[in-house]
Amino acid sequence: MKKGCPYGTHRVIEPRGTLPQPAWKIDNTMKIYDNEILIDVQTLNIDSASFTQIEEEAGGDVEKIKARMMQIVAERGKHHNPVTGSGGMLIGRIAQIGDKLKDRDLKVGDRIATLVSLSLTPLRIDKIKEVRPDIDQADIEGQAILFESGIYAKLPDDMSETLALAVLDVAGAPAQTAKLVKPGDTVLIIGAGGKSGMLCLHEAKKRAGVTGTVIGMGHSKGSCDRIRELGLADIVLQGDATKPVEVLRMVEEATGGDLADVTINCVNIPDTEMSSILPTKDDGMIYFFSMATSFTKAALGAEGIGKDTVMIIGNGYTKDHAEISLHTLRENPKLKEIFERLYA
């Protein structure tokens, strides 16, 4: 077997010298190097911002969605949406392990979920069998490559593959929330009725405690109904996160003008940066988990209103995030029930 770079630079076609994630095109031939793992892919979980953009571009037509996904992979060697810049993740079975990785706790046939983005994962799609637009997933026939530096999780036995995939896809969000929220905090979660938002609600309520306040904001009635059903938000707000002044007014009313200590943005659409910044206290903290976030809009927007906040990019990885997110689901029966209804 050929020797490869731990970070996958040997796969980069264009531009040379970059890492696989920012590269425009990578090599998706499925003959592995000594430090790669070959995966027979079962399901792709497309990043929510990416799938929403593809679905809107396709006018909701499933066949057009399939065609666009195939086109992206054919052009780039990976599922890296050129509009949103985001990817997703996958589940599948290990087909081959490179010689250098034989000592890992893995064997051919193991079911795993990759915990690195599809935007850096060499992928070949032979056929898209089914698209499930309601949960941003697609079952395919194809293969993928996991680099030596790539992280993964063996799929648990106590939940369905699609349910585990839905949770692991956003594992960074609840794990980061657990680190950021302190007892007594007022926490605003924008997009709280979505996949990552509901997991964040659990961790926020758990960490803020009885002296804290958790505000869950959703856009639609259905989203707000899920937040209420979950029973973790002290206050539920329905509003449009692209209208920051309206969001500020609602949070001011909800907090008596105190605003939020921590704001977590979990939405999948652009132009919600200022709706996160305005209702957050000076010296507060904002966690942008959304892949639709614009660094430029957030940085210059905060500067433009004289808001001194700490803003964190939603790193999809934090230590033990897979275990934390799966434990979150196991720890809360109502949350697991809702997730099973929506994603299993």
C-alpha cells in the first residue's frame, strides 16, 4: 500500500498544498493508502444548512435533489456544498483497513459513523436509493474513505442506525453547551425545536439549574410545540430569527431587560447573526453552531452596534462529544421519544 499523510493531503487535487476540507477537489478513487479506512456507505446525513439549500434550489423535487448531490460529488470528490461550504456525515460498514491502522479497535464489518465532515471525506456515490427530506438523510450505494486523523464512533446497539446518525451528526452542539452553561445562567437557544436545538435544551437546563432560565425560540408553531412538549424551556418564544430587532424585543420582555448570558444559535438559514448578538449581554457568550453563520456578518455586526461579546464558532468536535450526545438522549426519555418519532 502507498503511504499517506495523516491529514489526507495526498488526496488533494486542487489546489495543491491545501488540506482536504478547504480544497476544491479531492481524489475519490477507492484504492486505499496505508493509513486509510474504506467504508461501504449506507446513509448520508447531509448538514441541515446544506440540505435546506439543495432542497430549495431543487424546488423540493426529490429527483433534482438526487441529481444535485451526485453532481457535487462528481465535481469535487466529496459532498461539499459550494454554496454553504458544509457537508454532513455518514454511517456504513468497514470494508478494508490500511496496514498502518491494523492495531485500532476496529475490524472489517464493524458499523461506524464518521464524526468528520463530508466536506473533507473522499466519497463515491454509485446510486442514491432514497432521500428523506424531512430528516436530511439519503440512503446510497457507494464508498468513502476515512483518514488516519479522522474520528468515528461505533454505532450503539440500543438505538436504530438512523436515530444514532441523527444524534451524532450534531454531537458537538450539546457537548459544547455542557461546557459553556453555568449555574444561574440565562440561556437563549435559537432554533430550539430542531435536532441540535433540542439536545442543547437538555444540556442547558441541566447546567443552568433551578436558578437559571432557559429560553427556547422556534420559528414555526410545530417547532414551538416540540419545545413545549420537551418541557425543558422556562420560556418559549416564536419568532423569525432573521429579524433581530423583533428578537431583541421578545427577549427583553422575557428577561425584564436583562438579556441572555449565553446564546446558542442552531438555525439552518443565513442572516441570523444579529438575532444572536443583540439579545446577548455585554461580556456574554454566543455559540454559533449553525453552518449558515457568516463570520463577517457576526464580527462586523457586533462591532457596528458596540456589543462586547465572546463569539464561538461551532466546532463540530469537542472531547467525548459522541458519548455525551448519546448519553443526553438516553438520559431524557421524553427527548428520546421525540427523536424516535422524528428520526428513527
